[in-house]
Amino acid sequence: MNNTKVFKMSFAGVYPHYIQKAEKKGRTKVELDQVIFWLTGYDQQGLQQIIDNKTDFETFFAEAPQLKPNVSKIRGVICGYRVEEIEDPLMQKIRYLDKLVNELAKGKVMEKILRK
């Protein structure tokens, strides 16, 4: 699979879809941001800068302050692939984020989403 197109997609272009998905299921942007902060180590100012600069996913994850050390606890299927079996490290990080957004939208308790 050629992942280059996904890697070069602007995070700012996808972020509104994440918000919409969460809100459609009764969750909030604040909760979504909390999930993103937990996974990547960004804070509100850093995330806003990523959005304002239309940063691509490759740079978004490359410049993430600190990817959560226990991301390996994120397991399951997203887009037909088991996240724990994805070989490309960047694609795996993108799918980790997708998986967390899905869990949020499905109403999972925040404590479980954040693997506490």
C-alpha cells in the first residue's frame, strides 16, 4: 500500500472530521483534544499551531512532544487492519489516533480510552 498520500494529508484537514465524528455521538471537542494530547504530548497551543500551519500527518507525529509510551496497549481493528500488526511506524501512529477517535465516538469511558 502506498501511504505517501495519507502521510502528506494536512492534520487540519482531517481534524474537523474527528470533531464531527465525536460530536455526532455526543462527545465534545474538549474530549477529542484530551485524547490527542494524551497520545502525542501536544498541548492546546501546540495543537492550534499544527492546525494553523496546516501541518501534514508525517510532521505532526515527527514533531509530537512525546508519543505515549504505552501506545502498545492500543489494540483492535481499524479500517480492516489490526493496529498492533501495522508494520509502518507512521501509519501505525495514524491508526492509533483513528482507533482512539473511534473509541471516543463509540462512547467508551475516557479512563479506558486513555489506558489508565
